Amino acid sequence: MLKIMFRIFIFLTFFLSLFLNSYADKLLIYMDLAQTDHLKAYGVAYWVLEQGHNVEWLLNYRGGSFMIDFYEEMADVCRLRGVAFDQIDLSQAASIYKEIEENNMEVVLLEKVPAIAIYAPVNKEPWDDAVTSALTYAEIPYTTLWDEEVLRGELEKYDWLHLHHEDFTGQYGKFYGPYRNALWYKQEQLTCELMAKKLGFRKVSDEKGVVARAIKDYMAKGGFVFAMCSATETMDIALAAENVDIVPEELDGDPVDPDCQNKLDYSKTLAFIDFEVSTNAYEYKHSTIDTTPDKVAARLGLEADYFTLFDFSAKLDPVPCMLVQNHVSVVQGFMGQTTAFRKNLVKKYVTILGETEGRDEVKYIHGNYGRGTWTFFGGHDPEDYEHRVEDPPTDLSLHKSSPGYRLILNNILFPAAKKKERKT
């Protein structure tokens, strides 16, 4: 009898704890200027998802805050990582929901742990990629893969894929002019040539074009792709130049197709249209998409280079709204192999997330393809304005509240999101 009563007691205690927990306090990770480490906060949100708990992303509320059921273990993780938070009761949470309901705000439920992949060559330094640096600092796990894995179909294992300063045209970043005798350039060229040969291609440009199309197919099946720097521009160039030789003879041993410009097929691209390619091996330029030459000519410089994020309706346009969550609306610009994009060459259906006011230049864009999406962010490193070859790595512990790095991390959580429906 005592054993039966004891079991009943344990049973009731268990369900009572579940009941009480459903009415427990909330943990609010605010993301406005009061936050002590914005970048680590994304890592905490990812960690919570890994533990099997949901996260509410409060769009436009205090800079895009996160709210979860309060557990002491989660609070300890925030303290350990230096992330500021408030423990709030249900009446305070209700007030937040009411404020969100009455304003340009929304609650989006994060409920899935995104499997993250970084596309990078084997000889790449981990700090030479802003996204890799952001993930490492935020303590978010990722897997690195390259051409061989892509062509084996391994992208299907991942929800989100990042492309950084890869040159999908097979021109080694157009660094031939100034750096063709540098050891690092020769090593990069050899690495790419050996991979192309291993995969059965005669030229690097042929192999990279097939990889670009495989990534596009991944998107069509529902993959999320985020690209920065030259990957944004060269991805579209490679897609448009399928079966067209645009690579100078100095780089691939045979001449450019003299009619290559007229043979570009813009219907195959994701973001850009009507651009012209550069076929000069000595010109540090891929096409007319990139605005780097304009910035150099105008001598814009660090002090005058900013871009503005668009203010989207959180209730009507939650996707672009997620991608621009920040504690500021004006963000410091930064250069790259591809710095930003000419607005007049961006396809009409593309959503512009951030642009440089008063100039024919957009910095941050987004679009759909098939069942997936892509997001392009111009520039190399949000906290290193020019980032020259062989510059030292950026120490993100000195930039805990970087608005530019926040935009990167918004994209990482994007695949975890599901629109939350609440009863009114």
C-alpha cells in the first residue's frame, strides 16, 4: 500500500511540476543598446534550441529580443557567456505581448536547430571569413565542406549554407595582376586546379560553374544560402556564363569567347541582370555589379561610409524583418572584393534590405528561389573597413555589439523560425 501511495505521490509531483513550469517566469534576452554582448546572445538562443526548448524572437521589440521559459540552467549560460537578461513574471510577459500586438512588432517562434555548413577550401584560414568568426565567437557549431562534398550531394544534410569570398568564375579572385607571384596565390591556384582535376574537370572555371549550379539546386529544394564578399557577385556571373568562356587566357590557358558578353543568360541568375563582365586578367574586377571602384574614386572612406536598413512590417513581412533586426538602423559600411551592388543591376523581384542613401548602391539583399532562399551581403568584414590581404584576424571580443555582425547572425537563426500564431 505504501509503495502504491508513494508512486501516486511521485506521479502527481511530476505533473504538478510540469503544470507549474508552464506558468513559470520568462527569461528575456533584450537586444537593444543595453545588451552587453549581442553576438553571444545568438549563441545562447542556438544553445536553447539544442536543449529542445523553443525560443520566441520578438521582432522590433528592444532590438529583436529573445524570450524563453525561465530555467536556472539557461540563466547560468547567459551569465557564463556575458549575455545580459531579465527574469520577468507572467504579468510582465503579458505586457510585452500586448505592446507587440499594438505596434509594428511580432513574435516568431524558433523551434528547430539549424544544421550549418560553411563552404570553404581546405587551405582557408578560419579567421579570414566573417561568418566563421561570428559562429566561433557566438559558440554556434558548424561543418566545413568544399567542392567535393557539394558534388557528392552532401548539402542535403544541412539547412543553411554560407559562401564567403569564393570565386565561382574560376579566376582566383582576380588577384592575378598584383599577386600572381605571391606564395599564397600560387598555393590557392594549385589547390583549385588539383580539386578540379580530381573531380574530372579540365579547367577550374568548368568545375566551379557546376558547383554553383549544385548550390542553386540546393536552394531550389529548400536550402537557405547566405553569401558575402565576392561569392555574391561571382555566383551569379558563373550561372549566367554557363558554357561560355569568360576567363582570360593568362588564367586558364585558352582565349576568352569573343562574344561572351552577348552570350550571358541573365535568366539563370538569382539577383543581378544586365551586368558586363571584365575579361582583363590584370583588372581587379569581376563585373559592373560591384561598386568598389566608385567608392575608391570618391574616396568615401570609413568616416563617410554607411548604409541604412529598411524598416519592414513585422506582421506583414516577417522574413525581411528578421534579417534586419538590430539595435541601430544605420550601419557602418565596409569594403570587400565585392563591396556592394549597383541598384540598377538588381532584379526587380529582389528585396532590398539595406542601401546607401543618395547613391546607386545596395549593400544587403534577399530573395527566394524554388522552396529556398538566398541572402547576399556585400563586403568582407564588418569590423575591418578595408581588410587587406594578410591583415590580422578581427578580435570579436572587442566588437561584442557589432551591428554588421548581428546581420550575419540574424541569417543563421532564420532557418529555425516558424511564424507563431497567437490567440487574441
